[in-house]
Amino acid sequence: MRLPKYLFLAVGLAALAACGGEPEGAAPQEKAAPDNGAVLASVLAGEHRTDEERARDAFRHPAQTLAFFGVEPGMTVVEAWPGGGWYTQILGPYLKAGGGVFYAAHFSPEGASEYAQNSLNAFEKTYLGKPDLYGDVRLTILGEGGDIAPAGIADVVFTFRNVHNWQSSGVTEAYFKELYDALKPGGVLGLVEHRADGADLPDDGTSGYVYTDDVIALAKNAGFNFEAASEINANPKDTKDHPFGVWTLPPSRRSAEMHGQEDPDFDRAAYDAIGESDRMTLKFRKPIAADDALLE
């Protein structure tokens, strides 16, 4: 009795399926690379973010900013002075998607400022001990003689709108050195800051605005190579001549000097129409070799 040919074919296919569906010696199928843009878009749309936090995306452009700095899931990232954690709520879940680590280099718990203490306490309560949502978040201190992360471990270090604070406190050189030390050779420093360019403002950070050339000089003095600038976070509406510095604008919307009594009759309409400040977005790189020659 001759068996039909399709029976032999069916048996052969079944044998292949039992062996994994591929003939012996076939090259393994490569997994598709994750779509980082889709991962980040999902994080930005996440229910853990409030409507108020999402509204600031229009001024802070997190997707474009993180792409410009080259941040990817699975990286080790440090944010210097994360404040209330606006970026932590994005970076935590984003890095978690690839098993990355996020170091939050915050204020010292011994700091005298009530604002600093409240900010640190709120950050700890919100972001620590929640690995299912925020992944591996590790709290460290910027300043006070400690390390913001183990030396040479970070792929990316960044800080958002903090250089003016460091200038007014006289700690810029020390803090830039800490950022430099935490990075791997070839790692990226990403920096966003209120931009003083085009205005006649003091260069000590007291207005909240800083000149781009001053920031570039600070980074170069710390050993970084300047790589690129972006207009992602620019705002041409910002005239920078506000009565209470950059804090006159949203989100602070100040109507008095710091620690002063807010004026309920202050007309904020013109400042609210400007939106958030004009900002520089700068990318630096730590040299791979001691002679500043980056490998190709």
C-alpha cells in the first residue's frame, strides 16, 4: 500500500515544529529592536502623570529633549537636583523598560532651606520604593563631599534649570566636577537652562537667566567637549525683562521678591501669555581619551 505524498509532508512539518520550526543549522531569528519612541510615548501618556504635569510638555518637550541627549532604556542616568521629580516620573518608567538605573542626585538632608527639605521629602515619598512603576531609582546627594553616583558609571548626566542656582551659591565649579566624575568616558552631559542671551542681565544667576557662553565655558573648564545645541526649548516670546526675574513666568508665577508677600492684584496676564521661559538646550561629552581625542 502506497501512502499519499501529503502524509509524508505532514509528518515532516510536524517534526520540524517539534524541533522549533526551523531546519537544522538555520540561523536564529533576530528579535526586533524595541521602539524607544513608542516606549516613551506610552510613558508620557501614563496615568501616573497628572493633567498639570502633561500640560508642561508643551514647554519642556521631554520626548525631543531626551532624544537629543540620546537617552535610551537600559542606560544608567543621573539627574542633578531633580526637584519635585517632573522628569523622574518620565525617566523612571522609561529606563525601567530596559532595566536601566536612575540616580537622583538631590539636596542634602542636612540642608538649611525649608524648600530643599520639603522637596527632598516629597521626592522620597513619591518615587522611592516603587519599582513596579519607577524601576531602580537611587537617591544620592549633590555636594556635601559625597558622590552623585559611582565614578565613571553613567551613560548620561543632566540637569534642568539649575545652573543659575549654582552660580548664585558659588558652587558651579564643584558641581560640574561631580557631573564629570560620574560619567563614563564618552558619556553625555545634557543641560537645559533659562537663557539670558539677547538681554542685559546680571551674570550671577540672580535673575534666573544665564548666558549660553558662560555655561559652555563652565562645562569646558570641567573637562567636557561641547557637542551641540538645540532650539527644542526656545521661546521667542520671552522678553526676559520681568519684575521678579524668570520666576514671574509660569509655572512659578511670582508676584513678589523671593520670600516676599505675594500681591493678589498683580496683573499676570502678559506674563502668562509668554508661557514658560526661553531655554538653551546643550549637549556635552566627556572625552574618551585623556588628550580629548574621541574615538571614531
